[in-house]
Amino acid sequence: MKPRDPKSIQNLFESISHKYDFLNDLFSFGLHRLWKKNLLSLLEPSSGENWIDLCCGTGDLSLALAKLVDPSGSVLGVDFSNSQIVQARKRSLANSSLAISWLKEDVLNTGLPSGSFDGVVMAYGLRNLANPEAGLKEIHRLLKPGAQAGILDFNHPIEGSKTARFQKFYLRSVVVPIASLIGLREEYAYLEESLKNFPEGSSQKEMAMKLGFDKARYKLIAGGQMGILLLTA
């Protein structure tokens, strides 16, 4: 599988959509829910605001966000995987009172009006974009002046560090073998590959500032395995 190749990534998520939530819970021991909750607590979305969730996947973060901006706010979930959007729509049926909608579109080219959102979130999407810098540029374009964005993803630790060694061990010795049992070896072997050229936290901050963000900070969580990039337009 080619790193950051849009078609390959799209095919990957189409193939795992039916098991995506289960495997997220399994491989993170359910902690991905806490990490996403941490992301939202740092951003503090308010009732009445309009937010967008880019690379929304099956919509768990979108729904959590929608509850925070309820009753007069709204959330738009965007993903280029049709299967993921289908799962997200099914999930939202149980929360029909929430103002949440879904859009199947490339997050690098949403076609949405500039300056239209009070906030942007993205969980585990930046690393997979064909061009992460273009992704940050699109986020900046979508935000209202002074609005916030939060991006949760794997941290790219320093090569040879304890954090990096543990990350490699866990991906190679736990994630890939378990994924292989259900026929998804290649899809989850890609996790380690996707990190090789992913900018580490300080580089993400520098990139964001060059693109015009007013503020950028990077917060490590999960013992340095994950990171949250916090941006202000």
C-alpha cells in the first residue's frame, strides 16, 4: 500500500468500515474515547456554535461534538469513504434530535465557503492525507477569524526513544497479528508505514504558523503515543 496515496487510503477505509469501531476499541482498550473527550475538553465547544469534523470516519467524535453545541449549534461530518459515511449516518439515527449532517467529500477540497465554522476537529486523519500541509491550509480557510481547531493523531516520537520502541513493538506484535486473524493484516500494517513521513509535533506547529494560524501548540497524551495539535486562526 502506497503511503498517502488517496485511492489506496480510500480503499483501506472502505474495507475496514464494518469493523472500524470494534477494532478501535480493541486496539486502544477503549482509550480512544477518552482521547477524543480530552480533545473536546481542550477546545471547549459552546452551544450555538457550528463545527466541522474532517475525516469523521464513523462519526463518534461528530456525535460527541454535536451534543456539546446543542441545542442551537450544528456539526458537519466530512469523509471521503462512502462506507464510513454510511456507518456514521446509521449511528446518528439514534440521536435524531441533534443538528448533525454528513458529507462525502475529499477534506483537501471540501468546496465549502471560507470562514464558515466556529471550530474544526480531526481525529486520525492528518497522517493519512496526501498532503498534510494542504490539510492544515484547508482547515485555516474554513475557520472564522479567531476560531479554533484541534487535531488528534499518533505522535511521531524520536527514533530510538523508549516511546518509539514501544510504539513499534505494539504495532508489530499486537495490532498486526490480531488484525491478521480477521483478514486485515495489510490494512493495519499500514499504521506504522503512515508514521514514517508524518511530521512530529514541533514541525506541525511550525507548518501551521507558516500557513497563517495565529497560535499553535502541541500536547502529548497517552504516554507520548498520541498528540493533539491545537490551533487558533
